Amino acid sequence: MLSNYGFLVPKNFFCRTIEEIRDAFCFFEGQKFVLKCQIQFGGRGKSGAVKVVSNIQESELFFRRWMNRKLATDKTGIDGQKVVGILVEEYIDVQQEMYVSVSIDKNKNRIILIFSFYGGIEVEKNHEKNRNYFQKLEIDLIKRLKLDTIRRYVDKLCNIQKISLSFSKFLFDLLEIFFSLDLLFIEINPIAIDRYGKLICLDGKSKIDENALFREKEIKKEILSVENDSLEDIIDKLSISSNYVSLNGNIGCISNGAGLAMGLMDLIKIYGGHPANFLDIGGNTSLSKVEKYFCKILNQDRVIVVLVNVFGGIIRCDVVAQILLRSMKKIGGKPIPKIFVRFSGNRYQYGINMLKESCFKSNISIMYNLEEMVEKSVLLTKGRNVHFN
């Protein structure tokens, strides 16, 4: 995407097979090059998933270690994400690493541009160490920023005229990409200054507004060329992060509405427990997607108990009950964790009756008091005996 808009990126080859790795090695033979596991999260460098190599033996070992395996970083959560390919990339002799991100502040209705001359894998530590290393600009959606305005802010961090000018132009062009491609977020870290003074994008990630995919046909093609999924599956993946977030705990959480979901998680922490996930099934979430979320939670070995806290509205309680039972059937002979259910609102009694009359009724406890439900779930995770009515 960046190279299509004139940004410099290292020569690279996306590889899915050992034969493709060997072909890429032939191109770089006699030089150092970089291998990068391809997932949709950061933190790869600290997890050993980015490596500089100089021979085919190291390349093949790296490929066999990571390809099609789960990679967990500090950004993915404990479940990790499957490596879908290995990027074989030209090695760049880096003189300095810089950082830039563009995002949206919905509360202020502003675009936020952050940049620094202290990028790389330690960018977060650098930010904690000295926030003066970073510049933050709030950009009006209508007025935008002019190049000379950006230059004034860059000059505060850099007194080398040539670099200041080229980096200002870099930021200006990146903002144009952000607007023209309907992006919600883009981060490039690091941007390298090579020994010739050129700015090269070594790593980056972006998120597009899925509502705009219909008009970003080239991006659709790029996504589909990397993954063997249908467009519907891709859209599902792009939107999953706004509904489901994997955490490191052992208490599964199912709620409708972000407020209920966060309130449930807060209460779990107050009672000394650890949520396994954030999940907002919401009124706009498709039922097939809700079922996927339920199956995902029930299938996790670390989940000891699942809490369902639903106030029926657009998504009715009996519908949630039906999806829950269907999900329990889908996981087959695998042990099902204990499930606490608290329903209120639209058709709550119908939902309760469905659960009480199901073949899974021994796994499900109907609760009417939220604090009691949370307290009992935490006790269960700590191996304590719990009395059920």
C-alpha cells in the first residue's frame, strides 16, 4: 500500500512455502536479509518473530519454526495469531529510527498525528522515559494541515534541515493516504534513515473503516491476495477487534453493550478474578458472528467458568439462549465450563426456560444477582466449593 503511494519500502517477497523462501534467498544471495512473521499485530521483534539472516539454512529453520503456527506477542494476548506467511525483506543499514502514527479521536472529532525521532521496538519505553521526544498534533477534519505547519513542529525535534524537510513531506503525504483510503489508524514504526539520508518504511500497520471497503477495491484485492478467505470472512476479521478482545484470565465474559461488558469485567477484578475476554455482542452484531464468539470462548482450555450478563433489547434473551445452546452442541465431546446466566429485559423468561429445559441444564446456573454471580465464579476459579440453588 505504501509503495503504491510513493513511499520507499525495502525490496521484499511474501512467502508461504519453503520453495518460495529458497527463491527469495536466490534474489538476496550474498547479502543479509530480514525474515518477518506475518500477523495482524505488533510486538513481533520482542518475540523472536523478526530475524536478520544471511544463509538459506537459517531461513529454512525460521520458516519451519513459525509458518502456520500461533505467534503470541504482548499485543496479541495469550491466544496469539496464526502466522500466514513469512516476509523476506531487504536488509537496510539503519542510521536512525523514527516513529509516526495517525488515528482518530472520536471524542474531540479530530485526527491525531504523533511522531518522534525515537522509534523502533523500544518506542513505548522512550515515550515513558521522556514525552518531549514526541510531538502530538490535533488536526481539524476540514482545515487539514499545511506542509509549512508540519515543518514547524518537526523542527522542534530535528535541527538537521535536510532531514526535517524530508520528514515533514513524509508526514504530509501520510496524512493524505489516511484521508484518501478511509483509514481509522496507521502506524509506521520504524521509519529508517539509511546511510544515504533516505526515509524508508521498515514496518507498519493500518486499519481501514470496514464501511468503506466497498469503494477501496484495490485494498480488497490486497487483503484477499494475502489470505485464502472470502470477502465476508475478511470483513468479519476486520471488525472483530471492536467486539471481542482476548485477555489472559480464566473467566469468560458475554454481555450486550460495552457498558455492561466493562462493568462485568470491573466487578470480576474487584472480587479478585481475571476476565478471559471482552465481548460486546451488541444489537448490530450478526447472529452467526455471535455464535463464533461463543464457540471461541467455550473452546478455550483456560476458561473455567463463563458469565453471561444480558439485558434483552434489540438482541432478545431467548435468542441469546438459543445461540448459547447451539454453541455448546458445536464444541462436541470437549468438557464444557460452568456457565452462569443472568437475563433481564426483552423475553428474559423465555430465555431462562429454554436453558432450564435443555440437555445442558446441569452445566448452566441461572442467576438473578450480578454480584453473587461474579463472586461464585471467582470462587470456582480458585478451587473453592460453591453451593448452587
